[in-house]
Amino acid sequence: MNRRGYVALEATGLVIAALSAPAVIHGVLRPDTEVLGGVLDWAPGGRAGRLALLGFLALVSLTLGGWAHTRPEQPADQAGVTGETLGRPATPPEPADTSCAP
């Protein structure tokens, strides 16, 4: 998966978590309302099953979003034959100044 795929996975995970976590909290605090307007009525287990499903979706999406965020960048020595990274040419490091003059 390339960098754009990881960014898309991270964004999707965070959006799903941002939408489902408040729905779980709202469902717990207000037991007289439907969870997400009845969208999850197909889930077994009644109200507790729907809330558990929403909580599970929030946890999975946060986990996937966090995993995609922490994926390591491709090292420069593995970037390609030419040593380019993200379209920038590889440049050697500048030598350190070893003079003791003030």
C-alpha cells in the first residue's frame, strides 16, 4: 500500500470513530431513543447488541487509523535505484565544520 492508501485508511478510521463514539455515548445516556435512528436494527441482541456493535466499530476504526498513522516511511536507501525520495534527488550530507577559529 502506498502513502495515499495509508492516509485514506487513517482518515476513514478517524471519521468512523468520530461518528460512532458519540452515538454509543448518546445511546447509553438516553435509553429511550433509538441508536443511530434505527440504522442498526438488524443487529442481534437488542439495544445492548447495537451498542456493542457501535463500540466495536469505534475501537476497530481507531485501531486501524492509528496503525495507518504509525506506518514507517520508506527508508531512503530502499527508495529506488536513483536514491530519490518523493521526487527529490538524493543529496549527500554537508561536511561538518571542524575549524576551531572564532
